[in-house]
Amino acid sequence: LFRSIESDAEVVPGLTWSTGLIWQMEQFNLGLLLGKDYASEIGDQWQYHGKLWWSFGIGFVFLQ
């Protein structure tokens, strides 16, 4: 029923920079972010090393 799953995962130090915009509309927040990730040691072996990424965020104020 249960099986062992072996993983080669390890912790690798890295650096991420990001910037973005956040719009506030009464009780809602919308955000758009842009950034890049850099991994030390494995560097170029990591498929996302130095590639640009984007993200969005949605927020709601529950308490005021």
C-alpha cells in the first residue's frame, strides 16, 4: 500500500529580485510582479536560472 519515494532534492542557496505594481481598489488589491531567480552551485544546470518570470496577486481586506 505504501511505497518509499526517494528524492534527489536538496537545498541550494539562491537569489531572487522582483519588482511590481499593486493597485488598491477599496477592499481589493491587484498586483503584477516581474522578477528573475538565480541559483548558486547548480547555476546553468537549473532550467529557470536567470530566466524572467511574472506573477499576479489578488488580495482582500477582511478587517479594517
